[in-house]
Amino acid sequence: MKEYTPEYLENIRSIIERGDEEAARSELADLHPADIAELYQELDLEQAEFLYKLLDGDIAADVLMELDEDDRRKLLSNMPAEEIAKQFIDHLDTDDAVDIIQELDEEDRDKILSHIDDVEQAGDIIDLLKYDEDTAGGLMGTEMIVVNENWSMPECIKQMRLQAEDMNEIYNVYIVDNDYRLKGILPLKTLITHPSVSKVKHVMEEDPVAVKAETPVDEVALEFEKYDVVAMPVIDSIGRLVGRITVDDVMDQVRESTERDYQLASGLSSDVETDDTLFTQTKARLPWLLIGMLGGIGNSLILGNFEGGLSMDPMLALFIPLIGGTGGNVGTQSSAIVVQGLANGSLDMRHSGRQLLKELGVGLINGCIISLLVFLYNFLKLGTGHFTTTLSVSLSLFSVVIFASVFGTFVPLTLEKLKIDPALATGPFISITNDIIGMVIYMGISTALLFHFAG
């Protein structure tokens, strides 16, 4: 990874201001596309556009894919559709081209597609745009080597050479029948060690791991992890080969999904970056802050309704943060375990009842230990004169821990069944709900005990 010193950046800006294209090309010549993309983030839009026009098609396309989505959109917004098609789309694999086009308005999409010279490539892109971007079909590319199972090995090699001319990387050779249904793969080692075999189908590896085009991206990622492959074929509902997915495509999606879940769990309603505008960041953060404010108001109303109990024993107010904080922590722990299990496939929704029972057991153990420790602490510190407070706090903690454990498990499981992102359950939603329910439990138990012992 290249580090850009202030002196280096000042030199680049000076070259751009002079309009010295030769010097600029010399500076860019030895840089990796990812380093060039990082350099663009240090420049303003006009400076970046100056450098961009000096790159050849393949490098320019690679750099475009390395840019952040916002930077990419800004760069493309100042370019005519024909230039985007010629300079970028023509030099990208179909899956990357689709990613770029999906970020644009529908009107701009049509203009760009009309300027693509390769009719077959344009057709492939249009076909891929029909798939949901969060499925295997929306993630796949169509550049792959495909041979017929009935070809002889010499014919196979000949066809592979022809198809490979337009490909940047080759992961697998896919074998299909006359109806284009996937039958197997042909490892390159087999190709080398069996050059004279009569037909491809005699040496191919049958029944390769494949995913259907409508498979969700998160399930595709689990398949890659399970079978430890670098590329995987994509088939339609009747087994015909329609594309292939590579591990780098999956990792990009996993990273984006992880960032999205982390932000959702942190109380952000949409994806935001540090360089987003004040309005964008405020819009993403304010909704949950307002919900949290309403939760705080709800807590104050609850305390108001139990004002009699607090007036009888003001010391109860000292333990309100303990009850709320413990409930929030327990609920967040439980929901985080479930969300992680759903994400990595270790938790099957068919076993959700078992998970609830397990979490109930964990809650009982944790509740007993925490409430007992707090009981001993309060008993030793406060003495017998405040036994009601000691008992109220301990019983409330026990109840809150059990409730938070079960609730923190139940909510993400329910959201998963409703097809809502369960990561929502690891954020402010759980904390706010546990605060309110925990306060009701605490005040209810405390008031009941106070009136019981007072009577």
C-alpha cells in the first residue's frame, strides 16, 4: 500500500495545475489501480478527472471499481454516457459493469447501454440487470469457459483457446450438455494429464457445487465458506449454466453487509461515511436518537406512576441505572449471539425453540449469580434497615436478566422469519425496550414489596 506524503500530493497538484500530461502519466505508470483510487480521494473532482483521462481503458476501468461508491458516482456524473460506455463498460467484466450501471439513474442506464458496441455484452448486462442485486444472479458474471461434454480433448483445447482470448482470468472450465445444463467441471490438471482422452465427459468432475440464480447473497457466501472454492457456477431453475461467481465478488458483498449490520446495530438508519454531508449524517442518525428520546420519556412516565414507592424508599432510585444497564447488556449479548448464528449458518431456524430454551437456561444461571452478588453487597452495605430495598433490587435483577435473555433471543428470530434484517435487534431497539420493561419490572416488584412489608 502506497503512502502519499504532503510533498508527493503537492507535486501531483502542481503537475495538474501546469497541465503536464507527460509528467502525470509518468507518476501514474507504476501505481496499482487501488493506489490510484486512493490518490483520487486526496484530490478534488477536477484534479481527479484530469488524471482519469490519461489512463488507458483497462486501467481506468480497474480504478473505477476501486473507488468508493460516492466518489464513483461523482466522477461519472460529469461524464457523457458515450464516454462511460467506451472508457469503462467496454473494459469491465459483466458483473462489474452491472454494479456500475445499477448505481445510475434508469435514464442514464439506457443511454449507456445504447453506446455499447458489443451487442452480446450489452445483452448479457441487460439480462443480469433483471436479477435482484442481493442474489447470486445479481452477483454473477458471464465471462467463463464452457465446453460440451461430448467434445474430444483436442476440440476442447481449441475452443478453450478461442474463449480465453477475451478473458482476464480463468478459474474453471465448465462442462455442459447439448441443452446447456451444467454437468461438471474440468480441472486444468486433468486437461494436462489427459490430453488425448476420447471425450471430455470421461474425465470431468461430475456434480460440481453450484448455486441457483435466485439464491440470496448471504447463502452464497456460506456456500463459498463451506466448500472452500474460489469460483462457483450459477444455474437456473432447470440446471442450465447462466454464469459464475468469484470469491472476490462474495467478499465485497460480505464486507458491505457487515458494514450495514454494524451501522444498523449502532443506531444508524442507512449507510453513512465519514465524508458524507452534515444533512446525510443527521438524517441517518436522528431517527434512533428520537426513538431513544421517546424511550427516556416513557421511563420518566413510568417513574411518575410509581412516585409513591420512591417516596417511601428514595434509595430505590440509586439502583435505576443498574437495572437498566444490566438489562440492556444482557439483551444485546443474547441478540448478538443469535444474529451471528443466523449470519454464519450455525443457527437453523428449525431449532429456534431449542435456542430459546438454551438462552432461558443461561438467563437463569446469570440471573442467580448477579442477583445473589448484588443481594450480598447491599445486605452488607445497607444492613437490615433497608432489607426491602436489598430484596427488591435482587429480585428485579433476576427477573430483568431472564426477560432480557429471552427477549434478546426472540426478537432477532422473529425478524428473521419476517424477512427483516435481524441486525436491527442488536442495536438501540433492544436497549430501549429492555430499559422500559426493566423499569416496569423494578418499580412493580419494589412497590409490591414496600406495601407488603409496610402492611
